[in-house]
Amino acid sequence: MADVQALRAKVEKLRAETERKVNPLVQAETALAEAEAELSAQREERAKEFDQGTVDKWEAENGRLHAKYDDAMGRFNELLLQEPWFQAFVEARTANHESFHLIQFATNATVRTTGQPIHNVHRPGGVDSPFLSLIVSAADRAAHASGADYADGLEQQRERFINGEA
């Protein structure tokens, strides 16, 4: 009988020790779960707030970006007109357009005069240039990278806001 009582006492002692060790862990786990749930709710609320701000302000930002585009294109056109190679390119394209109009004018005059259209007309040169394609491709590559950086910045701004850092 003494062995049973000693074993009971030992079990009670171990149970009390276990309770002292486990109870704080359970309390800490519960507190952590509550804190994580509260943080998640706060993040969700901040995400909604940020998204609503984006909805409210996107048109103004888009207007700013269009004005930025217009300003840059204005500067581009001014600088482009100063380039000798561009002036030569404009001359070549002008000659093409003038040739097209001359052929139309001469064809109409020939039809009115002889009743027959002009045959075997020397056509103006091509109006598209591989050079232009190279310029557009290079500009698109650079613009795509800058546009991706802008998009990344928007995502980072949203995450900082949601995390309560901004």
C-alpha cells in the first residue's frame, strides 16, 4: 500500500510540475494566435484602405502620367527636329509624299487629256524604315523596364502601407 501511495504522490508531483510548464506554453500559444489574428485583421483593413485610396486617386495619377508623357514627347520632338539625320529623313519622306501627290495629279491630268491613266509609273520609295523599327524597339525595351519598376514601386508602397510602415 505504501508503494501505491508513494506512486500517487509522485504522479501528483509530476502532474503539478507538468501543469506549471505546460500552462504558460498554452497561454503563450493562445496569446500568439490572438495577436496573429488581430494583425491579420489590421492588415486586411489597411489593404482595403489602401485599395480604396488607389480607386479614389488613380485618375489623378493617370492624368499626371499623361502630362509627363506629353512633356517628354514635346521635348523629344523639339530635340528630334534639331538632328541633321532626322531632317534628312524628313526630306526623304517629304519626297515620297510629294511624288505620290504628283503621280495622282499627273494621272488625273493624263486621264482628262488622253482618257488613259499613266502606266509604269516610277513609285516613290518605301515609307517605312528598318531604322525606325530599331528606334521603336529600343525605346520600348527601355520603357518596359521603367514601367516594370513603376509597377514594383506601387506594389512595395501597398505592402509598406499594409504592414503599417507608411
